[in-house]
Amino acid sequence: MNGSKIRMIRELRGFSQENIAQRLGITQTTYSRIESNQSKLDTSLLSKLAKELGVTTADILSTEPTLVNFSPGRNSQNVDREESFFAFQKDLIEKIIALKDKEINELKMVISGLTKDKDTLTKMLKKRTSGQ
């Protein structure tokens, strides 16, 4: 079973483990075991889960990536989930950019230090070669 795929689809849909577990009639602990590949789904539960997540059982079982449709229509909450998804993506991208900016600044400091070391060594070498 591809628990990580199930988790990804659930999170993209904006559902909590508790919410999906309740819809499936199982405990959150049992559902968590499904997502962590510690427990297997029977055919009936797999079918219910696929329906709740808005995908097919083949999508869940496939080793190929799953395309998740965010178009409104299944229920009115889809628009909110889509907006939530895009807000999450924007926040994630902003965090990545901030981390990369920090890395760039750290590398600039390293380059500056190396340039100073090079200048110091060049001066020392010039003094040595001019003194000989």
C-alpha cells in the first residue's frame, strides 16, 4: 500500500487524519497506521477512502503520480481547499526563498573572507619576491 501517496492526497484535499478516519468509520490511530504502511486496507475500505479523497482506487494503488483535480463541483468546500492549497504553496515557496537568500548571504560572506585571504597572501608573496 502506498501510504505516503494517501497522505499526500489527503493533505492536498485539506483533510485531517481524524476527519477521514471518522468518514471511514475507523479510529485515527488505525488511519495513521494506513498512512505509515503499518496496516493494509481491505477492498471495501480502499474503495471508501478513494471516494472520500476524490480519486480512484487505481490512483491510490498505482506507482505513478496521481493528478488531483481541484476544480469546484464535488462539494462547495473544494474552492476553500484550493485556496488553502495555493496559500500553503505560496507560504512554502516564500520559506524556500528565505532559506536560499540566507544561504546566498552566507556564501557571500565566505567569498568575501576568501577574497581578503587571497589579497593578504598576494601582498605577502609580493613582499617576499620583491625582497629577494
